Amino acid sequence: MRILSSIKEKLGMTGKKEAGKRIFWVWITYQAVKGTLTVSFIWGPLAYYYFFGHH
């Protein structure tokens, strides 16, 4: 719990409700970036190789 409270302090949050909303949107943004990178660097090239790469 100490890590979470330090994150809240760094983000400048005072109330629990505000902190929860902020952390939720940070998590959503993280998941979106992670998903985009995974598709771009793993699934995209694999699909390309599967459909067009082998002869």
C-alpha cells in the first residue's frame, strides 16, 4: 500500500475518489499502449508471415 500512496502523492491527488479516477485512466492508457505495441511487434508480423511470408 505504500507504493500506491506514493503514486497518489506524485500525481497530486487529495481525495480517494479523485485518485481512483486518475489511476483508472492511467491503467486504461497503459493497457491501450501495451495492446498497440503487442499487435504491432508480435501479432502483426506473425500474421504477415503466415499469410504472405512462406512460399
